Amino acid sequence: MNEDSRALFAGSGSSSGSAVRLNVYDLLQQNDWTYWCGVGVFHSGVEVYDTEYAFGGHEYDAPGVFATKPHEAPGQNVAFRESILCGYTDLPREQVHAVVQQLGAQYKGNRYHLLQMNCNHFSSDLCARLTGQPAPSWINRLASIAVSLHCLLPTGWVPPLRPPTAADAAAAAMAEERERRSLLNPLEHPGGSEQPARAAPRLIT
């Protein structure tokens, strides 16, 4: 790694920088029991400068890193559990985005693997780049145990989160617009009020 790259990846443990938070989500209801044993099936993203970055799989040889509003991870049956302060970074917003782009060259959608390269691996790497410390190991402990025992979790048990395509985002926007109009229509919903739109995730390229 050259000096420029080393400076780009330099984080800070100082509380004078911008907070870096790990947002953790449950992918299974069983996490309510297994969480207290230090294991579970989790999705995670890293929040910094009011943006949450995460990794998901798709079929293309292109970055699988995407951005959402904090606590709004895409996918069905994804329930927010907690936000963990991992440290602080002195990097400005633009350099944080550059770090995420560089990680995207490694975390491509078609390289996603439930056990060996998943969203939690990405989150831990990004935390390490920004703060000097990886994410807590328990978020990915189940995958680590499975790898060490040379066993595989059923692929249908926890389908990988995939970042939305442009078509997905357009369809979601149309659905939200229809819902918004319906909510504002007093004939359909008397006394209804407008709900804030939920922004679609953005692919980081």
C-alpha cells in the first residue's frame, strides 16, 4: 500500500471526528434466543455522515456495495436490532466515499458468499479502515464457526441481500407514488396523512 492509500485509509479513535456506527439487523426471529449466546444470523451496515453502507450479492462482476438511509436496510424480514458505536474517523465525507469505492473493487456482487464474503465481512473491513478497529466478531461468528467446521448453512435459510437494480428502484418509486396518492385520497383513507417517502438504496460504483 502506498503512502496516499495509507493516508486514505487512516482512521482515528478520537471522539473529535465523525462517529462510525455499526447497524445490526436480524435476519431470523430465532436471533432473539441465540443473540444472548453470542451467535445469530445478522445483516449489518456501517453508518457514517448520515449514510449507511453495506454489501450484498448480485450476478454481475461489479461492486455489490450500496448506500441507504441509516436503519433502512433493504430486503424482506430484515429487522433492525441495534446500533453500535465503533469509533470515530477524521476523514471527510468525500474520502469516506472514496474508501467505500475502493472496497467495492474487492466486494463485487458475484463474489458474495454466505460464509466467506458476506455483508458482515464488508462492515468489519470498513470499520477497520475508518477507525482502526474491526466490527465486533459476534456479528459473523456463526459463519466463522461453519467455515472452521467445513459445513454449510442451507442457502435457502438466509438468502443474500442484493442491492437493487435501477429497474428495482424505479418500480419501488412508482409503488411509493401510488401509495402516497392513495394516502392523500380522502375517499380511500378518510383522515389519512402523507407519509415520508423511503429513499431507495444507491449502488456505490
